[in-house]
Amino acid sequence: MKNTDKKFGAVIYVRVSSDEQVKGTSLDDQEARCRAYCAREKLQVLKVFREEGASAKTANRKVLLDSIEFCRKHKQEVSKYVVLKVDRLARNTNDHFTITKMLLDYRIRLSSVSEPIDDSPIGKLMETVLAGTSEFDNAIRTQRCTNGMLARLKSGIWPWKPTAGYLCAQNKKHGVGKTEPDKPDPKVFPIIQSVLKAYAREAISQSGIVKELEAKHFEELTGIRPCLRYVEEMLTKRLPFYAGLLPNPWPEEDGTDSLLKGKHEPMISTEEMRAIQAIRKGGRGVLVSRVRSNPTFPLRRLVVCDECRHPLTGSTSKGHGGRYAYYHCYNKDCNSRYKGVRGDSIEPEFMSLLKEVAPDSRFLTLFGEACLKYWSQQQGATSSERNVYAKTLQELETRRSSVFEMRESREYTASQFKERIEEIDKRVTETKLALNRLPKDDFNMKDAVVAAKDFMSILVSTWDKLTPETRERFQKIAFPNGIPYSRQTGFGTPEMGLIFSMNKEFLTRNSSLVDRTGFEPATPSLQMRCSTN
């Protein structure tokens, strides 16, 4: 600001970020020191703006915005915007310089009572350093706070205020850390517990929960008015906590710790929590048949109705001897709907079908040899291709060195040098990317073929030992379009997967060769060789 400007007004801005500081003397102390500074500089204090309990992480603070607006309206009178320290204005570097730029547009300078910032080069450097230091300090505090809260979560302690139904220990008010789990509220806990359990049994609706909470004087006990919006939160956002789990805001990338086990007393079990979640998705609680890969129904979605070609689903029925698994068609337009087939009847039939379609040992031997031969050919081609790329990279590096030498000898101008280097670097990048796309040569194909042969040679017992998820993947490979089933005639003729259809053709022809076109896209030369064998 020019010395000829005859403005002697000042605006004081003071801020604290917590209620404890507001109740103390921090605001008054800041104001007193800012006023003393203005008196020394012979500045008239036009107005003092006091921001109580607001964080400086962002510039979205009402009193701060009011102070800047005041400066805009009185820019003919105000010459200085006074703060005790730079971090009182903002703890974000971008916010700091955005605010100071606005003040400079009004020909108003920022002044710090306790820090040497001015228009000199050193003063500007100090201001930049101080603004950056404030942001760094704030980031460090945030990280430490986050680490501390995460450590408490992992120890089973909810670091924030508990939800309704649990007592708040008021640790922050007493200035101590939270080390004990939240205790149940003896009056509210049983009320919420009863409505959640009833909802899990589908014995009450969401509007029914509102009426029940009103009848139990929930608002008088908690200060929270029961409404559908609050019940929605209970059944979604707050539900894991009621089930004894702690939602983790900072989970690992794989999400394995998104829910942590809490030490507080749960209102409901995790099974009841899942039942509530299923009901809210339109289901009817947690039924065994709704689990996608259910070991009780290993053939579900594999076997299809012979009449309508819809996949069979599964359910259990209670009888005198216990519960029994049934497969049935769920297509409402199918005549076979509701005509279930006992699981202990259809599953042995499937085992017999597996025995029939299991690949012959001779076929497996020849097929393995063909796979290894093809793999060896592919590896040879890949190795040759890798050598070509390596040679290309070496040539490019030589050319790159030559370009540098020609630049040093002034044969290339600066622009020519830049153009040539960019062209070479582009080709280097393209070549490296192509090299990285080549298959790795560390895969042991021989061991993979042996494992596959072992798997297929004892297909029935192997299938029975697979996990539900792996079994489902195998069945999709073996029977890509499912297996038709009729209650009268049993299994129909299924469309087989590639290796099984090749085995059938092998047995039909009684051939000693494997048709290589069966498992690899055919080329004219390969087709010709196979046709002459």
C-alpha cells in the first residue's frame, strides 16, 4: 500500500475453535493484544469481529465472511486487517491467500500482531511459510486424531457419542479419553431392543415402530422425536452398532475391517441384523435359500426345468424327521411350479451323470501333452518377441545418446533436439508397454496340467469336496447352459463344456489324437494339419 493513502482504520478479527476456549480468556486476550498493536501503530479500531468455536480448516465461517464484507463496504476507511497470528485467519494455505487477495483488492493489508509479515520480500516469505506451517500443523493434528480414533475402534471402543439406547460418559466434558465401552441405558435400551427384534421377525412395520416409541415415551427419555426418518436411521446407519459392530470410517483397501467388533453390549445378534437388512431390500428375512452359494442346494441354478427351461431354485420343508431340501421351478407360468424334487433324490442322479461325462484317462493324457506342446510353442514365440523388444530398446537408447552428442556438437538446434528426444522417448514408452503386456514366463504349466488331470480323474469325489463358490464355477464350465431335469425321466442330455465335448468326440472316434482346434481358435494351417491326421 502506498504511503500516500490516508487511511487509519483497522478491523480486528479474533477466533477460537472450541467451547472451552470461548469460556476462557482466549478471545479477550486476543482482542486486548490486537488493540494494543493498533494503539502502537496509531490505528483506529473500527470494529472487532469475534468468531466463537469455529474451526479455521475452511473459509466457510460466518463472522469471517461478515468481516470481509465490512471491509468491502468501508474500504475507504480500513487500511489494516489485524489478527493475533496468521493461523487465526485460516489453517488452509489456499483459503489464506484467497482471503488476503480479496483484502488487497480493497487496498487493505493483513497484519499479524506476533509475526513479522509485511510487503518486503522477507515479510512475504514469512507469510507464505506461516500459512503453510498452519496447514501442516492442522494436517498433523488431524492425522494424530484419526490414528487415535482408529486405535480405539480396533480396541472395540466407539470414540464418538453413542447412539440412543446407550449412556454417554461425557468424557470430552471431563477432559479425559474414552477407554470404556458405552453402557446400556436401562430405560431406553430395552425399548429399542424390543422394536428391532420385532422388526427382524416381521412382526412390526416402520410406522409401527414410530407408534411403539411414542407409546413408550421415547421423546421424553431421549429428547428425540420418533418419526419415520429417525426409524430409517435406526434400521440403516445405526443398525451395525446395535448389533455390536463398529463402522470403521478408515477401512483398508480390501474392506476387511469396515466393521469392527465392539465391546459394548449388543441389542440384537448379527443374524437379526442381516434379517433386517434383507427385509429392507424387499426380502423376507434371512432364509437359507437366499444365500447365493448355499451348500444345502449345490445344484441350484445349475439344473433347469425341462418344461420351461428356468433354473430350479431351492427351499427347505419341515417334516416329521426334520427339515428336507427340495428343488422346484419358480416360474409362475410353468405347469411344474410347486412340484418339488427331493434333494437327496436328484443329487445322487447328478453324481451318476458326472461319472458318465468324466474324461477318459487316455484323453486326459493326450490332452495334457497337447496343452504342454502348445504352451511351449507360445513361450518360444513370446521369448522371441521379448528379445525383439529388448533389442529395440537398446537401439533406441543408442539413438538417444547420439542425439545428445549431436546437440553438444551444435548439429541440432534446441528445438530440433527437443523434437528428436520426445520422439525417441515416446517410442521407448510404447515399447516398454508392449513388453509389459507379454505373458510372464514364471508360470509352471507342467504342474498346472498335472493338477488338472488329477482333478478330472476323480471328478465325483473332487466335486463333492469343492467349496460352494468353486463348485458353482466348475459347474458353469462343465455345463454352460445348465442341465434339463424332468420329474418323470430325470436328467436330459446337457450341452457339455469344451473339454467334456472333446472327450466325447475322442471316445466316439476312438482316436489317438486330440483335435487341437477344439481348445484354440483355428488357423487355416492348423485346420489343414488336423484334417490330414
